[in-house]
Amino acid sequence: MLSPFEFIEVAEESGLIVPIGLWVLSEACRQNRAWQKAGLAKMRVNVNLSAVQFRDPKLVADIRKVLKQTGLDVSCLSLEITESLLMEHVDKTTEMLNELDQMGIELAIDDFGTGYSSLGYLKRFPVSKVKIDRSFVRDIHCDPEDAAIVRAVIALGHGLGRKVVAEGVETEDQLSYLREQGCDEVQGYFFSRPLAADDCEAYLRNR
């Protein structure tokens, strides 16, 4: 098994990230639909898009095709785009985001706080969520500056009418602090490490 960190950069440089990304999207949608058919409640599956994928002119058509082939309702798909990607070619990015938003797909800004977003542009982007990068969450219980950044991002997100998600939650202290600050959603190893599909189904059924 290889971590994605070991091959994503090469895949992007070679262009292979486009077919890989399409396969990931297809599998995520197929599995989500399979879980629904097996009796699990409807839920949203999140899929990350790389910069190379996002610049692919066939992206929207490919997403439509995958949703049609898998039978997954569009409300059950969320796409995550990194903050730095959003600031590349802003006009084209806004056009693409609007097209995806009009399809009914939820959009989220991943790794928020690690790039150089213009708040003016952020206001224009049709995103539903901002995700606080794990690097700020890791030490919120002992680093006042990280805690201040997390508070500020939550306040900013809510002020712009966006939900805020904290990544990398691994301890009860982190979870408690985020709850106190009104963070809408959290994710991380505190709840579960990555699971194979069958193990994930069992986990969901026992929640």
C-alpha cells in the first residue's frame, strides 16, 4: 500500500491524475449508492479535486456522466477544492464553481487558512463549507495562536453564511474546544481511522 502523498505529485505532473481522479469519483459515488441500496441512510460522500482535474474542460461532463451511471443523487456528492487552487485564474474558477453549484453539488474549500485567499473573492465563490486545516487544529488546546486562528475562521465562515468543518480531530480536548466555538462539523481519527468499504458499512450500521 502506498500513501497518496507518495504518488499524487507524479500523477499530476504526468497528467495521470485525471483518469485516477475520475476513477476515484466513480468509485465513491458507486459505493455510496451501494450503501443506500443496502439500507443505510442517505449521506454525502466527499471527493477531493486536484488542480489538474479542476482545469480539465471535461470535468463537469464527466461528473454528470458518473452521477447518471451510478444513479447517485446529486445531493449526496460534495467536492472539495483547495484554497490555493481557488485563487488560480479566478474568473475561470468562479465560472466552473457556478456551473457545479447549479448542478446542486455541494462545494467545500479544503485546507482553509493555508493559502492566500482574498476575502473579496471568497465572498463570490458559491461554496457551502470551509474546512479548517489540521495544522491549526492539532495544537488548539496548548497553542493560543492556533486557537485564535481557529476561532477567527469559524467566525469568518459563519459571518459569510458558510458551515465550518475542522479536520484532523484526534482528541477529546480538540473536540470540546471546537464545540465550544460553534464549529459545525468535525472529522478525524478521534472517530475512526480510514476503513475499507465493508468495515465502513459495519461502522455506519453500529453508530
